[in-house]
Amino acid sequence: MTPRPVGVVGLGVMGSAMSSHLLAAGFPVLGFDIDPGRRAEHEARGGTVCDSAADVARSADVVVTSLPSAAALVDVLDGEGGLHGRGRPGLVVVETSTLSE
């Protein structure tokens, strides 16, 4: 059985480590980060790059977020191109950011 894609939004230190482990375990990983360099690194590891968090949510049943601030989380959830209302039915969002707020 082919594993379903997992999404990762935020491909910094933690997000890229999680995406690397998921790729190594055989999961297709759809990734997005606002930094083009992080997106390129994700693609070089074998991941698929998406144009927005919403694009990740449209194709994954589970999306992991790993973001640098509470403002970034709000933007990823509710901003233009965010997750809210754009995911597949039953979308599970796993928030792993270390936030001070």
C-alpha cells in the first residue's frame, strides 16, 4: 500500500528534520516555506514543493506546521493561501512550533 502524502509547512530546522524523517520512512512529503531556499532544499531531499500552505492542505490528510512565531502561525492558518477552509475533509493539523505566545 502506498502511503498518503504528508504535508509540512515551515521547512526550517525542525520542519526540515521532520520532513527528512518522513521521506526516509517512505512517505511522500508536500512542503511549503516562504523562503525559496528552504523550498529548494526540500525538493533536493526528494520532497514535493507546493506554492502555498493551502496547496499542501488540498493534497494531504495530515499537515505538520513548524513555524517561527505566533504571527506566522496565524498567517498560515487564516491568511491568504492559508489552511483554513482549504483543506480536504477531515484534515488533521499537527502544530509543532515552539512559540513564546
